[in-house]
Amino acid sequence: MERYFWAALQTVPGLGNSRLSSLVAYFGSARQAWQATRRDLFLCRCLDDALCNNLAAQREKIDIHKMAAAWEKQGIKVVTAADADFPASLRKIFDPPAVLYYRGRLPGDRMLIGIVGARKASAYGKNAAGMLAGELAAAGVGVASGAARGIDSAAHLGALDRGGYTIAVLGCGVDVVYPPENGKLLARIAAEGAIVSEYWPGASPLPHFFPVRNRIISGLSRGIVVVEAAAKSGSLITADWALEQGRDVFAVPGGIFAAGSKGTHGLIKQGAKLVESAADILEEYGLAA
């Protein structure tokens, strides 16, 4: 049940990942932190009065045992930063998620490459994403992406169709189907790979969730491939996160007249490795195509 107490604490408004971890460390467990008296919460100096009030209010709202039973019926699992099966690569990034919700199976020590790109993708971009993901899958490398329309969906499908592993990082709850047309794809990813999110089950896909979740896509991955991106694109945010996290950045070239190539060509000019096939990625890690 300890993981569910972590999850309950995460719902406290204003209690971010860092402060949550400090609170649990002070009390020795999430259960003890959740059940602590107001006096003990004040003395721990991890929370101010407003956060103490917020935690007390959440304790009145949440029945943790009912919550756990409901999630188990839905196939929703929880992993925390204190658990051995928490993805190791995420521990080292800036502001790592204290709690991840997931459906399916976590990647373990499997190598992952992130593939991201435009939602309004061209046929060329979707074909390139699917081809790269399939080639990576054939080489035993997993594919991480965000399950969005366009490039993300093509990448997930490319990996799945070659019998590979893929993980989708959502900007909403893992039980929420978004975009709506991806219901079958998300079900397949959950069955053959994993769907993960740092957002509470049932959380709606709010616009500000997506740029934040991109740090998890790059944090899970050894490198990020940007397939198509306009000059100002959310995919470039993922590339920025990758650089900050010390990950490799790759880019697929496109036509010089295509708006969707402006972002990828900009990355190549800045030093991203140009990718024509998965072999260009695999050779960076000493792997055969």
C-alpha cells in the first residue's frame, strides 16, 4: 500500500515532486507522512501552513483502500521514486516525477529511443517515423513517444508492427483516451508495452501538461529523434529537454520548401545528427542494424 500513499500525497495542491520526496524522507514512509498529526507536519518544516491545510483537506476526501481497489480493477499500477522498478534514467533528470502511474509493463533496463514530431504530419513524416521505429524494434531497441496524432502515433505503430516494445508518455491520466481516435492504439500499447503518466488517473489533457511531460519522454530515452517540426514546435521542447539531460539529439531531414522541415533542419544546423535510417542511430551506441 505504500505506493498508494505516495500517490495520495501527490494530490495535495502545491506539494511538488521535490517537497513530496523530502516529506516522505523525513517521516520514513509515505504512510506515516499521510497519517501525521498537524503538529508533526508543522515541526517537520517541509510544509507551510497552507500546505498543511491542503494535506488535511485531501485526507478527508480520499479513501486510499477504495482508491487502490478501483485502480487495480482498471489495470492501473503505481511506481514511485523510492521503488527499485522506477526507471533508473528518470532518477537523474531535473525535477524527476515522484510518482508514475502506468498500464502495461515498464521498460526495465531496455534501451529506449524517443521519436517525436508534428501532430499535423505529412505522409513522408509518418512513413519515416514508422520506418525508423520498426527498424529500431527489429534491433531490440524500444521506442518512446507521446501518443499524439501524427508522428507519435506512427512511431508507436511502427514499433508494435515489428513486435517491438513501445512506451507512451501521456499529458493526462493513463485511463483517459486522448486523442479520442487513438483508443485502439492506446489499448494495444498498454497490452504490448506501457502507458505512463505523472498525472492522477482521470486527469484531463490540459495544454500546460504536455510541455512538462516531454521531459519524461527524453528522460526515459538514450536519444531523441525529431522527425518533423515547424520552426516553433512542441517537439523542439523535447529536444531542448534532451540536451539539458545529456541525451543525444537526431533529426530527419525534409524538403527545403516544407514548413515541417524548418525545425528539424534547424536542429541539424545546430549539431543534431542527420538520420536517414535506424542504422544512423544504432551506430552511435555500437549496435548493429
